[in-house]
Amino acid sequence: MTEVVRDATSAPPHEASRPLVGVLALQGDVDEHVAMLRGIGARTLAVKTRAELDAVDGLIIPGGESTTVIRLLDRFELAEPLVARVRAGLPLWGTCMGMIVAATDVAGVDQRSLGLIDITVRRNAFGRQLASEEVPLAIPALGDDPFPAIFIRAPWIERAGAGVDVLASHGGHGVFVRQANVMGTSFHPELTSDSRVHAFFLEIVARSL
Ligand code: GLN
């Protein structure tokens, strides 16, 4: 029996139809996203190479440091293929730093970003009082219960283009946005035990297959 046949017979029959969600693993809180995704039944892949990027059905860019990750995306020659796949419809979710990387513009600084969602973000916008804080956030798209939103040196959304849905705001600024296949959160759902934002993204991924 060949390896290929053994692999095929050992996988549950539905395995291939479960979405494969990648988490960009150049820097940042990758493991927490992976654990949350597995908990809601997704297959996951830590993405560090072009081949891994090509394999996934959806991608999360986690929290971290946006200037570092932009530099690493260029160094690993992932920026161009990532932009091409997302423009072709690959679902993308940026959490915190990931939303900064995906945005059209970063306010007040000369910082490159990928231009995948028509928003202007301001880095570290909530200041010291929200350097790290959990806020009960109303997100009507996820139901009546507030979401425990954890902000860590978080960006806010200063401008959202006409095609962008603002799904939640805090202190008068958007903190959860979606434009077609791309979504962004200022906060970190992967650091909570509430899987509703991950389930929301997984639904977008499942519908895109
Ligand atoms: N302050 C970071 C940045 O601007 C983002 C913080 C985070 O992802 N928790 O890149």
C-alpha cells in the first residue's frame, strides 16, 4: 500500500470538505488562533511559505507588530501572492496588527500596508488607558450577548470606505469591519474563550468554497 492510499483511508470521509484555515506564522499570537479554530472544527495550517499560502481556504493575520510583519512578508516573498489571492477572493481576517497590515492607509505615519480593505487605521490609538483592557462590546451580528473584547495597544478605524460594514464600534470608532471577503478587528478574540468571531470568519470561509 502506498503512502497516499494509507493517508486517504485513515482520514475521516468528511475531512477533505472541512475548510483549511491558515494563520500567518511570521510573528505574533499564532497558537491562540490555531487552538480556537480547532475548537470549532476547522483544519488549520501555520503559514510561513508560498506553498502553505497556496494551500489554505482562508487566512488570519494575527496580532503582533505591523512594521515587523510587513518586513517579513517582503523577505519571505509572501506579500505579492497574499495580495493576489485575497483580491481573487480568499477570505482574510486581520486581528489588531493584522488589520493594520491589510488596511489601505495607516494614519499619521509613513507605513506601507497591503490595501486589501478600504479603511484608514490609527495605530496604538486607544492610548494608555486601553493599553490592555477587556471591554464588553456590542456586536449585533453575533447576537445579543456582548463580546469580551480584549484591546492591546489597539488600532482604531479612522475612516471606513463606502463598501465597508462597521460591525462594532468602541468610543466612537470602528473596531470590527468587513468588506466582502476581508474582515478586521482591533481586538483579540483568540485571547478569550468566546469563539463567535472565529465562527463568523469560518462561515465566510465555508461559503467561499
Ligand atoms: N501596536 C501594534 C502595531 O501597531 C499592534 C498591536 C497588536 O497587534 N496587539 O503593530
